[in-house]
Amino acid sequence: MQSELFNGTGVALITPFDDGGNIDYPSLQNLLDYIINGGINFIAMQGTTGEPSTLTPQERQQLRKFVVEYVNNRVPIMYGIGGNNTAAIIDEFKTTDFKGIDAILSISPYYTKPNQRGIYEHFKAIAAASPVPVVLYNVPGRTSRNVDAQTIVQLANDCPNLIAVKEASGNMSQIMNIVNNKPESLALISGDDSLTLPMYALGATGVISVVANVVPKQFSEMVNLCAKGDFKAASKIHFNLLDLMNALFEDGSPAGAKAALAHLGIIKENLRLPLVPVCDSVRQKIVTILDNVR
């Protein structure tokens, strides 16, 4: 099954910037080697954590090309193409080089607050037009609209090209509803680091993680234990990393992860406005926690 490409630990890839605000490709090389050598299973690039809304179309093209070439088939790659203009997304498919891209990650429409029928038609059109498999990204905390379990299940049944859902609703009742009713062809991917363990217990087969940018080895080990059903051993790692998971989001994401990666010497702690670095107290908190879990 195509969805099996995205089993295990996926990383919501950071986009490093240099002191001039440009994409820092040497630091990106450092990060890619760090996470791949740390045992992650796939990369999800240009999702929320990659700051895609601050990149120009030309930068997105250059970044995609660089990552594909540098990763060189070491792990599968998922690429973010989404938004609240269905026609514009489909037009972007026509100008995108999908070489080396194994699937797209498409966020549910934001800001315009479509109803469930509109969301259904949006993803149906995207799934029909996409030249690669589609992963639906449900994150109502950012979009202001939940994609209901019934809508996700209906889309999975009606759209063969929809292979997975990245569920970041935080609603365990909804997640159980999806698992109980979805076709076997639809994979459930956790979109919340701290909920990965319980979601695996319910039937998830993968995660797209922010904290795995920072501690790929430890987080991947936890996910591998979950996949084997050894939740007792997995829970020890889960609770060891829980404070770090929470701290990375305390003053904005990916600002927290960038602070942690800068402490590790992998990237610089630069973001593009309107995002700014974490405050000093949160940075110190992240550094203290990180030093205790490494």
C-alpha cells in the first residue's frame, strides 16, 4: 500500500534561515543528516513548521529541489501544497516538479470557514487532480474549521488517491470514530507529538512530528516501540520527552524547535516575520529540558 511509505516517524521539517533572512542551505544539510541518521522514516516538508507562508514561489521550488536531491531517496518525502483556494492549488500542481515527491500534504481550507460539504468538494477535487497521493491535514486549531470524522471517512471511500489523514484535532473521540469507520486504505497519522502514543494504541501507523527535528533518535525509538505494541517501554520515553514536547510550543512554533536546534548547533535561531524567536525565559527552559533528555 502507498500509505505504508509513511509508517513510523515523519519529521515536520524546519526551514533554516541565515542572519540575512535567506534560506540557510548548509544548515538544512546539517538538519537533514541529523534527522535521517537519527532513524526517522520520512520527511514532511513545507507544512506549518516549515514556514511556507513566508516563502516566495521561487524559494519553495528551490527548497523542494534541494531537499529531494540531498535526501537522494534515503527516506520518502511528503510535500505541502494546500490552502483555501481550490483552483489555485490545482494550478500549482501543473507547475510543480513532483520528481522525488511521494505524496502531498494538504491542509484543510482556513480562514474562509467552509462547511463540511465545501471541505468535501475541496479535497475531492484535489485528490482527483493530484499526480501523487494525497494526505489530508486536519488541524482546526490553525484553520478554524474541523474536518469531521464523517467527512474524512467519506472522502477516503470516494477518493482512491487519498491515502492518509494527519489528525491534529486533539479530539480523541473523533480519532476513534475515524479508526472505527475508515476503510483499510486510509492510514491514520498523528499530528500531535504528545498524542502519538495513545493514537498508536488506537490504530495510528505514523506521526508527523515537530520534536523529532530535535530528538529524532529518542522519538523514533518511542514510535518503533509503539508499532511493536510495547507501550510500557514506549511510555517511558514518552514521559521523558513530554516536557520538551510541550516547551517547544510554549512561545510559538517553530520558534521553540529552532531555539532547541540552535542550542544543538545545527541551525541558527532565525525566523521570518510575523514569527519571532521565543522569549529568553522559554529559551532557557527549552535548553534546560533538552540537556536533561539528550
